[in-house]
Amino acid sequence: MNKIFISHSTADRQVAKILAAIIKRISLEEIEVWYSNDNAAEGGFLAGDNWYEAIIRNLKESQVVIALLTPNSNNQQIGRAHV
């Protein structure tokens, strides 16, 4: 299964959620989407996860990365470092 990683600011979690839902719907659930604030049981950070390792692991498993660049992400130092 193909996988897409959505990089986003925590402040943009609703935008990431909507984008993930659209991608899943138009792909007929054939594309897995991962973003850190996903509340689904299989998504986002799991209990006990090292957030950095979880991000790296999911980046490596993904074929596509979508970076949500908004004023929110531009104001976070970690966001600028990833870009």
C-alpha cells in the first residue's frame, strides 16, 4: 500500500485531518496517510512513542510527503528546520 506523510504544525491539525480524509476518500482507502495528530487508533503518535523516531519511521515508509506550509508552520522553529 502506498503511504503519504503529511508534515504540519499542531495548530493546523484540522487542515491535516481534512486533507487526509480527502486523500483516503479519493483513493478508495488504497493510500495510507500518516500525520502526527491523527486520533485514529492506528494513526499519529502511539502511547509511549518517541515522537522523533515515529516521525523518521513514518517518513521512511512513505512514498510522498506533503508539507503544509502556513503562517502557523512558519512560526515554529522545528517546522522551519524540517523544510
